[in-house]
Amino acid sequence: MLYSSLRSLLFVGALGRSLFSFAQVNAPVNGPATKLGVLTAFVHATVHPSAGEVLTDATILVLDDRIVAVGERVTVPAGAVQYDLKGLHVWPGLVEPYSDFGMPKAERGKEENPLGARFWNPAIRPSTRADQLYIYDEDKAASLRAQGFTTVVAHRMDGIARGTSCTVSLTGLTASEDVISPRTSAQFSFRKGASKEAYPNSLTGSIALLRQTFYDARWYSAAGKLEQSDADLQALNDQLNLPLVFEASN
């Protein structure tokens, strides 16, 4: 499968369905007129919309981030940005949004002790970056591809504040080429994971620790960094503009 040549395309959904067509509207619009977004046309591609179905010299029409038409007779509207995919193949791909693909496993009681100025509790590790830990796993990638997945959002599933995830293409080229987005989201849970620290030892304790961590991060951002250094509190502050994802067991 030719994924590497199409790394810039993240097609989510069924490739063979046309969600709506472009036609002349004769009736007046009751209200503000809808503004057309950015149209992108991928032309002259070989498209595989479903098992056993092949479209040759096909066009994929995308409006902003949504596929609106796929076929061999799709008309490209004037003004659309065009990319020539002659000789390339396109398959629909699923995205696994919650995975530890390519991440080193954490064993309970054997947490790592990173160097530098860090938060006092090892269950709080927002400075962990999945893109810096990523190692390609061919067996797991093959299994995911066989199920229709082409992309995963991966993070290290250890601790309460787990750091950032990265979005990875299952191409198996190099880490630099596989990682599509190095900082996709900030990950959290209520489980302390591999930490050997006695605290927290309950759900209430995990909630209290995380709440205090956010208070500490606010203090650090306002004035604390003038008094001391803490890579984890700095990392947590830097993540607040990302999607915050929580693992919940019920």
C-alpha cells in the first residue's frame, strides 16, 4: 500500500460515498448565504473505495477537511486547488484515536527516573512526549492495517498526567516520516501507573493530586518559575491549548 506518498492526506470515512453535490441553487436563501470553503481536488488517482472495487483515473474532491465527491466523472469546480496523483493509489483509512502503539511499556514499581528538575510525584509526568519515545512495531502495525487502520494517536499509558500524544502513520519508514503530528493532545487518567510513590493510593487521592498539580502549574506560570525550575509544570502549562483527553474506566 502506498501510504508514504499521501502523508499529507488524512481521509476519514468511506471514500466511495458522495456526501453532497454541487448544483445550481435557484431558490433564494432565507438568511445569510453559505460561504464555500477551500476546495481541493486530487485528480488522476487510482482509488480503492471498497474491497474489490477500483476506480482508475479518479478524482477526490475535498471541501475543507471533508470528502464531498469521489469518482471517475467528478467535475472539478473552478478555483479548486489541484494535486495530480497519477500513478498513486488511495485507500480509505480508519484512525485509532487512543493507542499505545510504538510506546515503551511501563512496569509497575519500575518507573524511570528522568534527570532534571521534575515534579515531586512520579505519577505526574506531563513532560513525557510520545513523539520522542516512538519506536515502530511492524507486527502491531500489520495487525492494525489488516483491520483498515492507517493512522493512530499514540501516547504512553502510564501515570495520572501522562504528557502528550502524537499522531502516527502506519507506514514504517522512519520516525521522522511516520509522526504526522508530534503534539496531538495532552493525556490524563486517575491511575498512577508504574509509580513507586505510595501516594496516591485511591481515586480520591488521584483527583486531589491532579487538582493540586493544576494549582501548582498556575502558580508556576504566574510567579513560581522565578523561584524554581520544574519541567513538568512548564510542560503542563504549555499543553493547555491542546485537547485534554481523560481515560475513564466507567
